[in-house]
Amino acid sequence: MLSEGGRYFSRLSPEQIIEVLQRHIPKQYNEMNCLVMYDIEDNKVRKHIANFLIKKGCIRLQKSVYFGSFKRATYQEISQALAEVNEMYDNEDSIIVLPLSEYDINRIRIVGRHINLEVVREKRNLLFF
């Protein structure tokens, strides 16, 4: 039997079950979160990839770790572009694009420098004057 916090679903009301299940459904099916991590030796390539990720809406969490929350098409575009760049030259580099569910994000534990994932996950609004 499925349980939530030690409580079995059979003991919950239908409304409580729906509430528990909805917490684990992505806000919009078309949107997703991911971490992009890389180990790239060449400074020039590394700088171009960092700029590319930032332009695509990723937020730098560490020197080689980025968080992104965007549409699935953008996720596919980023993954494909990084794969193409990596195949363009002889290297021993690695790039990891790791999709994260809301459940995964809620279980992340950060040790050391504080990173507020709630702020990172918020949609950014720009105001031009």
C-alpha cells in the first residue's frame, strides 16, 4: 500500500489522497527542471558553454553546475547542443544533463554555501525602463 509520511492512503479521505498526489505532479507537464554539470578542460569551450547555459535561462549554482527550469523543447535543445559541441573536438570532457522532478528537488540537501532553491526556481521577471 502507498504511504505518505507513514500514513497509509487507505486511512486518508479522497480529498487528502488527491492533495498528496497533486504535490507530486509537475505544475505544467510541458515544463521541467534540470541540473547541468560539466568537467571541461578547455577554458574557451568552458566559457562558451557557460554563456550558452545562462542565455538559455540556467542559473549558475557553482562554477560548473547550473540549474534550469524551462519547457521540454528547450531542455531537448540544450541537451542536443551540448552533445554536438562535445563531438566537435577531441576531448576527455564530460557533461551531465540531469532531469529533476519536483519530488527530487524537494529532497535536495545542500551542505556548505547556502543556495536558496526556492528563489532559483522562481520565474524571473525583467523590468525595462
